[in-house]
Amino acid sequence: MVDDAAIRLRYQALDALLDERSRRRFAAAEALSAGRGGVTVVSRITGLARSTIGRGMAELRGGAAVAAGRVRRAGGGRKRLVAQDATLREDLRALVEPATRGDPEAALLWTAKSLRKLAGGLQALGHRIGHNVVGDLLREMGYSLQANRKTREGSHHPDRDAQFGYINQQVTAALAEGQPAISVDTKKKELVGDFKNAGREWRPKGQPEPVRVHDFLIPELGRASPYGVYDIGDNAGWVSLGIDHDTASFAVNAIRRWWQSMGQQRYPEARRLTITADGGGSNGARVRLWKLELQRLADELDLAITVCHLPPGTSKWNKIEHRLFSFITQNWRGKPLVSHQVIVQLIAATTTTAGLKVRCELDANSYPAGIKVADAELATINLQRHLFHGEWNYTIAPRPIHDAIVLQQVLRSTFSFLACSASRRVPSDGRPIAPHCWQRSAAGQALIAQARRLRAQPQSKVQSAPATVSLATAATSAAAEPIV
């Protein structure tokens, strides 16, 4: 007598773990052990056909072996679609190819090629296929989902690689001599306000930061222009956050503020400054105002400034892009830039495991756009072009202090500084100060030293500008006032 309950108990315990092959072998083993009438009982308990149990019994007797790792014999099951449909692969490839074999009116050329749309296109051609099989075929044919890749850099200058080698030579030589070498650029301008910022941050589930739907400028907040200075030798960065136009004057003032806040302490014996910059923008190779402002900075700091511009179309290779700006972007991901103070704090808090240090300050000065530099002013720049691509590589040296035009510019800066001190505000950093305390600041000391140098010059050297001599005397007298 067959024990139905025992067979049912064993089957229910193992059913969830059995595949097609092991299930028919289990049923065959139970039928053989039960003896006469076992096939009928096991078929009723397991739901398997008697023919299936018979095939399992044949496998156990060794009459119909199945290769290890297979559930069915080779060749079993329905034939693959590609074996039944000879044109399926070619029709699918024709739909997926970007140019669709040169036919501008072909199906799906101007639509998103999702699996379901590809399956629909094949069905319209008479193929019986589902979207899952389309995905399997695409993978077999070597296709995968691909995003766009930014690789086209525009025009390729024949001396591009040579210029990179020259920049590396100039920077390496400066660092070897202990001279400062910096990389400069303007980061992407940012809208100030409660706008969406790319990235995600940890927050309570279901409570994302609410931001505006549309990215329309808020007039009272405007845009922020972060201009960065990256010290290549010190792995340190400075960012001036401008709120006005991104001009050459703003760019050079950012370099000036970096020097006053970080550079002169790091390089007290500096004789020259090496700058690497893009070929366009506010610090472009063709911008006249950039060169004029650098000349004024060279005169003020008494440093020779060497500038090496990157070749056209290679701005992403600028050091500051992947040594400073990329980490700033990571640090403020998912955080709305609701105010200038928030932007300053987020930039200043940027660090890396390699020891990057960043300082950031707001530059509230106004920088009008559209300033023209006349040929006469351009001719006063003490610019020496290098033998290799002088339009990209040049050095601006301090001009002789007895030059009449230089005297006028220095004195203009001096009196501007004195006027700002009377209104209790220093133009270089924007911090309020007490009257006469401007003399204790670094900028004030530099202007005093320049005024004293002017007074020491013989008048015979500045006969072309007699008014300048009297201005020099007045400026020196004003600079000599006692500190209160």
C-alpha cells in the first residue's frame, strides 16, 4: 500500500527548492520506491504528468542522460527568434543606428529609442517580438546605453602640445626657485537665491529642500561671480566673490587680494609671479585692460609678472578647474545658494584629503564693463613677449617710477585711497576702519612708500609732468600725518 501522506510531506518540504529536472527526478524516485501504482499516486500529489515521471525514471535508469548543469536535453524548448526570423537582427540594427542607413525619413530617427519603441518599430515591420527580447538582442549585438561624451574641443592649434610643455617648464622653474606660481579663472556664475543646486544631500525622508520652480534672476540678489586663484606650490586657494561685472579689473583685484592675504606671507622673498590662465574671458590673451591692470599690479607690488595662457579650446586643462573649482562644486552640492554669505562660507569650508585650504571673501566693489584702453595707455605697458608664442606668453615688469604717466597713476591711487580712508572704508577689502588707521594697513604702507619714492626723484626726470611733482609733494605730506 502506498503511503500518500509521507510522499506529500516530503514533496511539500522540497518543492520550493526543486527545478524542472530535480522535480521530475524526485517524482520518479518516489514512484519507483512506492512500487505498483506509485506513478499514479505521485502524479496526483505533485501535479506532474505521467509522461514526465516516466522520463525521470528513464534518467534514473541511465537511459536518457542530461548533461550536467542543464535542465533539459540540448535542443529542447522553442527555437530562438533570431533562428526563426532571418531579418530580425538587421532590421533592429537599422532602427538603432544613428544615421539609419542614410534615410532621413526612417522610423524612430527623431524619437527616443526605448526598448518598447524599438519593439513597436519591429512589430510594424512584421516581426513578433517583445521589448525584453529586444534588450537581449541589443546586448548580444554589442549595444549599451551611452551618454554623450565631451571630447570635441574645437579648433586644434598645431602648437597646442608645445604650449602645454612651455607652461609646465615655466611653472616648474618658478617653483624650483621658490617663486609663486598661480592658476586663475572665473568659476561659473551662480544665481543667488533659493534656486535648485545640482546634487543630493542627506535629509529626513520625504522632506527635500524647497526651491523655486523657475531660475529667474532675483534683482535684489543678482548673480555671484567667483574668481579663483590657486597657488600651485602651496595647494591653497583664494576666491573673490564678485557681485558686479566679471571684468579684467575684477580679475586682477582678486589676484591683488590673494597676494595681500596669503601670497606675501607665503613668499616674502618673491621677485616674480607666474600666472597660468585661459585664453579668453576677463583674463584673455587679447584683453587690453587685463594687461594694463597687471601692469598696475606689477608697479604696486614691485614684481615681474609672467603670464602663460592656455591654447584655445583647452580651458578644462587649467589647474584651478580640477584642483579647486571641482571640490567647491562637490562641497555645495544640493545646497541652495540663498545669499552671498552662504556662498562665501561654503567656498571657505572646502577641503580635501590632500590638504587643500581655501579662503573666500566678498568683493563688493563696482567694476563697470566696456572700459576702453587707448593705444597711448597700451604703449606704456612694460611688456616683454617671449620668443615662443609671444601672444600667449609674456612678462610685465614694473615700470621706472620716474615715468610721468606712472607718477600720475600712482598718485591717483594714493589720493583715491586717502579719500576712501576719510569715508572710513578701505577699497581693497571693504572693511570699515577708524580715521588715519589706513596707514597701518598693507595697502596704506605700500602707498606711503611709493609717495616717498616719488618725492625722492629729481625734478629733472619728471619735467614732462610738472603738475605731478606738486601732487607728489602734497601726497607725501598727507601720508606723513601722525597716526591717531
